[in-house]
Amino acid sequence: MTTAALPTEEQIGRLVDAFYMKVRADAALGPVFDRAVADWGPHLETMRKFWSSVMLTSGRYKGNPVAVHTRVEGIEIGLFDRWLALFDETCREMFDEQITAAFNEKAARIAESLKLALFYRPDRPWPPRIVAG
């Protein structure tokens, strides 16, 4: 990723706010996040720090995403695809192709890491078959 493909802290903040507004309104993701997030102000600030650390290597985020997500009631592997789709949609609305691609590359890796940590079992096939129900 070149320097030109780096978002600013302000852009990251606007992305986080716009994205989570969509998440909260989403039929599949909204209820899961509503149960998991008691106070949106601190959550959004944590997400700004997280994405700053991911995209700008700022070191602002000090946390453990896997531990946090293991406590989320109702989290399902298929929800990660919806999360990625909304994230991509929001990035495309806000950024040029280069910054959007940079965000999406990181988001896909993060989603895969979380899916592996939360759902991978050595005695089962990976990726698991998702049965629509």
C-alpha cells in the first residue's frame, strides 16, 4: 500500500460512524450488535482506534478482538459476509478505489482471523458448510 492509499484519522472516524449506522439498521447484524454494545459512544471510539491501528499502524488500539467476540451472543459465521458487504459498500461511498481496496483487504483478513478463532474446530471441515435456514 502506498502513502497515497492511506486514509486520514478524520476519514477513518467518518467511515466508522457511517458504517456502524448501517450495521445498527441492518436486519441481520443490528440485533446482534444491539445485544453486544451497551453504549455506542465508547464502542465507536474503540473502533476508530482499531482502524487507525490497522490502517495507519498508529498503535492506538489496545485490545483483544478475539476475546471480545467470543462473548457476543448470537454471532454466527455467516454474519461476517454481511459485515464485509456493508463495510465494502460504505468504503465505496466514501473513498476512491485505492483506499477502498486497502480497507477491504484488511477487513477480509480480520474477518477470516475472527472466523477461524471463533468457529474453527480441527475435527470438522473448514470452511464449514453454511446451511440456509
